[in-house]
Amino acid sequence: MANYVSICRSNYFKVQDEKRFIRWCAFWGLDHWTDTPDGLEGTFHAIANENGDGWPSSHPETGDDIDFEAELQQQLLPETVAILVSADHEGLRFVGGHACALHADGRSEYISLRSIQDKARDVFGPDITITEAIF
């Protein structure tokens, strides 16, 4: 039996307080880097978690469940949106992924790779046979 693995990264986005954000990333054990994308001004930040555990879901000291997306939204400047992308697998038994877009005002939008099945049914019709990419 294979282990479930989830690797994650974000786009580049702006934050309210850069020093606080860098400390926040260290607290959650996230990889962090900065860049100034072409045509834009200022410092943009990106985060990742390549240890296979996905985005944090529990407090590292207490073990309590946390809402990581809400935690990140508190860091954002309202003129940018953070996109969190995850690719997941359990060997070749299951392969998946999802993404969410987060805004500082608390709004969010989600998609998953599994949604391609619904999209395919919309495009090719309800009588088409579509199986899942799992076994």
C-alpha cells in the first residue's frame, strides 16, 4: 500500500507585512520565496510545501485543527489573490489535485481535477461513459 502524498505551491501575491509573513511561513514550515513579476511593482511572495503533507491542517504545537486558508487570507493585501495548488497521489492508485483562489476579504473559489468529469459530461452529453482515474 502506497502512502498518500500531497505537494503544494502558490502563485505570487502581496502581503500586508512582509516580516510578519516570513515569520508566519517559518512557523508553519512552509517554503517561501519572493519575486517581482514582469510588469508589476513591489515584492510578491509565494509559498510551497513539498514535504508531501499538503497545506498545514493542524497547529504545530497543540495539534488543534486550523483553517489554513483563513490564516493566509489574513496576511493578504486586497489587490492580489493567492492561488493555492495541490497535486496529490497515493502511488498510482489515486491521482488528484485541486486549487483555490483566496481574497483578503474572505471570499474563495475552488476547483478540482475531478471536476473534469462534470465538464466532460456537459460537453459530450449525459449518455457518455466516464470512469474515474482511480482503481
